Amino acid sequence: MQWITSIKYPAALSPGAVVRMIRTAADNLPPTVARITDAVRDARVAHFDETGMRVAGKLHWLHAAAIQVPEPRQHWRSGQKKTNA
């Protein structure tokens, strides 16, 4: 965290400041989580996915929900050639 903030702010952050920022962010999350939950629940179409990732050698799962479906597009190239076109 200090490395990230040192890029913009040359002063070092105290551990107490970092803890306060984390607590403030956590306190602000419940309304956002509730709005996301309501949007997914009320959507006519939803897509759910999960992927595994290792944290300190232990498998954890990341779950995702999407409610907007992109319009299908056709392109004469595929893969990386298409995205770089």
C-alpha cells in the first residue's frame, strides 16, 4: 500500500492511517453490495462465473455475476489479431 501511495504522495503512511483507510472503505461497501445484489436479482438475464486462484499456496474462488450482455459482433479476424485491429 505504501509503495502505491508513494508514487503520488512522497510522505509515508503510518500503519494506523492504512488501517483507518481500510475500515472506511469497508464501512462504505454495504450500500454498494446491496445495490449490486438488487440489480443482479432483478435482471432478466444474468451470467455467473467462477475462477480459482491461489493465495499463499491455497486455492480460493472468485465468483462473478454480469447482467449486461455485449452485442455480438463479427469481425474478419480472430483472437489477438482482431483485438489489435
